Amino acid sequence: MPLDRTKLGTTASEQMEALEEAYGDDDNASVGAVLTIVEILRQDGNDVRSDVRMRINDAGDPYRVIGLLRAAEATVTKSFGGGGG
């Protein structure tokens, strides 16, 4: 079964629209690192397996990747009312 690209494409498009709305007129703003995290669900007999895949456009600095992941975690935690950083 081929993978449906619709979810990933829709999410990326929505993110670009949100960035354009927030920063579109700011000549000092530019896109830096881009990190995508995708969960792939696979049926394995009666079980569903979850694989997580990640890709970053600039993986030269592993500490930058860790920092982005922690910032994303704090954003998610905060959006669910858990405080976070």
C-alpha cells in the first residue's frame, strides 16, 4: 500500500501559511532549521506498530536538533495547559 502524502503536505502548507501570516512583512525574519517528525502506523498481525521518522534540513549540529525538539516539546506541553518552558 503506498503512503498517503496528503497529511504531510497539508500540514506543511498550513505551517507555511501560519508563518507567512506571523512573519510575512518582517524583512529580518527567515526560515532556519526545518524539522519534520512523522509517525508511521503499520499493521503487524493483530498488532499496530508505530515507527517514528525524523528529518532535518541542517543536521550538522546535534545540539541544535535537541534544542528544537525541546522547544517543540515545551510548546506542545504549554498548549495542553501543562505549563512547560
